[in-house]
Amino acid sequence: MSGNEGSSSISFSSDSWKSFENNANTFLLKTNEHVLQGLNPGGIYQAIWCRDAAYILKDWFLSGNVDGVMQQIYQIWSHQILPNKEKLVYGRGSPQMKFSADVIGENKQEEFEGALPTTIYQAGFSEVYGKNPDIDSTALIISTTSWILARSLKGEDGPSYSSSSSSASESSYVVASEHSSDFVSALLSKVGITDPSKVAEFVVPRMLKAIEYLKSRDIDSDGLLEQDHNEDWMDTAVRAGKIVYSQACWLLGLNDLSSLLSKLGRSEEANGLLRLADKTIQGVEQQLWSEKDGCYIDIQQSPRSDSYRMLTQDISSYLIAISQNTANDSLGVHRHSRRNHRMAQDHEGIQVPKAVHPSLHKRAISTLDTIRSRAWKEKWPLVTEKELKRTGPWVLKPYQYHNHTFWPWTTGIEMIARSRFNRIEECDILLSKLSSEGHPHLHAFYEWINPITDEGSGAYPFRTGITTIRIAIADILEKIKSEPSSNLSIQQPQKEH
């Protein structure tokens, strides 16, 4: 036994590893050309969505398109919300605003100062989709920007596709079109905005301003950020309150920016962010862990003011956040985790990812088991465990969009979470749902899949889903490459007697 109730440890066979490696490398090779064509999500979506761009940019970086990444990071942060800077609209996703967009006035611009918009349009204006800027859009761009710059400033190697196989390395020769976002990117390349140190000088003050905005979203000072309806990626589920996924995005931003600031010698600021991260983790553990459910779960406030809780696949993001910069990261054990690391050493015999305290590890394993038992319906891992009570502005039928469907995007997130806690065999299961016989376009290229009819819907090809799966593959391959084969194990639920 590994020391975790309800699970046992078995060896990860070489045959299983070979199966995953072959499927992973085939997927990488067959998706290269689709990923590096633009920063927009793809298909019918032509604008830049900040939350999606966070994943696409990381994919570009892993693929070797470093200059393009630096240009686009600079461009995105140039659209940070500041008073009287550019035209902004908001409210289209808000039931309080009757799902109608309005122009943001000067007072609201001051209130939103520091945040990033939901969407950056080519026409010279941006949009905040809900009543307030999304937590995840701003936090994820902070995370990705910091993650990339921390590796670029001193030339450190991190996970990459080229390190996993010779065939996958061909992606480093694919260059994204400079016309894929807007004309600004071409101008930036001419003025030299590809130097990581210059980009850092431009974006670090802006990221710190963004942190200040996000801090203001913790209205009751309990460490958890509150959101209003439709202010996250699931923008028709009208969920509001204390959402696990949004806390995870906030933690990722704090952890990765802290790592970057440490590299820049700004230890006092870095430690301040780590204290915020610790407070958030305490808040999640105290309020968003459900002993009854055996998993983390949202405290969601409905428009009718009754609280309810539903399991969603995106809670797996929190498991990534608590293991970020600790498990398979070239930056090593994160400074804020030293206390947890010492505590973990007091429990001999319990195998946990570096610096993840055994109590968090136990809850993470339980959460993964709960997701599998409640949200995996037959052959599909679904984005919600059951049908949504209410949706808007789009009234969704069951098995449509966010309503009890299969999303390649969040399945990629779940793969990363499972790999961080040594559930590699389950990652192979999930990857097999996304590609079949070397043909990833069958499922992975669609925005979402109807689990009843197996029909793909939404944007095609949906770049966000493809890139997240590719990032998960890089994360998993790097983890297995860095671990001695004798240490690789998978946590499997014990059979009930």
C-alpha cells in the first residue's frame, strides 16, 4: 500500500508505457500544422481569447516558436485594461445585465484596471464577457507569461516536444503565420520585441498590476476569489460564487509569477505572492473540500440565491496548481513548498509528488477517483456529472456545449492532473478517447462531443483542445523521462468487497 486509503500501487508496465508513447508521438506529429497557425481558438473563432491563448502560447513555446511567443505576449499585455485606453464592452454573458452588451465607462474602467479582457478583437476593441473580467483569463496569461519567461531569460530547458521523439521535433521548424492574429505582431517583430529581457521589462509591472486586480476579487478576505455568473470558461453555465477552477487559475498565476520574480532577484515580491498562494490553498482546503463527496467541489450561488454543488471536470485544474513547479519542473521545488516538503518527509513510506503534503495528496487521489466514478460516463469523461439546472445566454439542450458533454480541452487538463499524481495508465485511457488508430481528428479536433451520438460540434479544428492535449503529452513524457523506472507507479482504486 502507498499509504493512501482506497488505493493500491502497481508497476507501470513497459508495454503500457510504449502504448502511450506511440499514441502520444503520433498525436504530436499529426497536429503540428494545426496548432501553429494562429493565436485564436480556431474554426469560427477569429479573435484572441486570453484564456485560450494561455495554452496556445505554451504550445508554441514547446514547439520552438519562441520569437512568435514573445511578440504575442507583448501584444496581449498591451491590451491590459487601463482607463481611457481603448473601447471596451461588457455584460453579454451576465444575467444581471439581461445578457446585453454595454460600453464600459470610465468608472468601470478604473474598477477593472489591471485585468485582461476576455476577448481581443481585430477591429481595435476588446470585450469583457461577463459583468466583471474573468478570473481565469487574467490569471492564466500571468501563469503562461511567467512560465515562458522564466525559461527564456536564462536559457533553461524545460519540457518540450523535441525531447520526446525525433518525429515530434519536426514541430520546431513550423513557424506561425505573422498574420494569424493582427497586424501588430508583424510590427513588433520589426522593432525587436522578441528579446525575453525586454519583454520581461514590459510585462512584469503589468502582471503585478493584474495581481492587484485579482486580489480585489477576494471580497470577504478568506483567500478565495468570488466571481459572478459566466465569468469563467464555462460561459453558459451561469455559475457564480467560489469556483474551484478559478482558484486553481489564481494559484497557477501566483506560483509561476513568484518563480519568475525569484529568478529576477525580486525575492520580497516573490514571497508576498507565495503568502497569497498559501492563503488560497488554505481557503480551498477549508471551504471547497467536501468530505461527503470525496472531492473538491464548487460553492455555487444560483440566480435564485440557493446554494448548490455539482462536480465538474475542471476541478482537476486545482490538482495541477498544487503540484505546479514541484513534480516534473526544471525550476525545481518551488520556494513556497519547502514547509510542505519538510512535513512530507515526516511521513516515511508515502510516495507523493515533491512538496505536496500527504494530506493534500490523499485528497487529490480521492478527487481523481471521484471524477472517474461520477463524471466518466461509459466511454466518455464528461465536463459535468449531470445536466445543468439552468444555462444562459444560450439555452442548452442536454449533451450540448457545456451541458453534460465531452470536451477535449478539459480532458487534456484532466490528463495533466492524473499524470502529476502518477495515474499514467488513466492518461493512456483518456488519450485513446481523443485519437484512434493514429487519427486524432476523429475527436480531438472538435470543440465538444455529444456523448450519446458521438458527433463532434462547435469550432473545428478547435486549437485550444488540441494544444492542451499536446501540453499534457509533453508534461507526461517529461515526467516519465525524469523518473527512474522503479519509481513509476499508478494509483488504482481497490475493488470493493
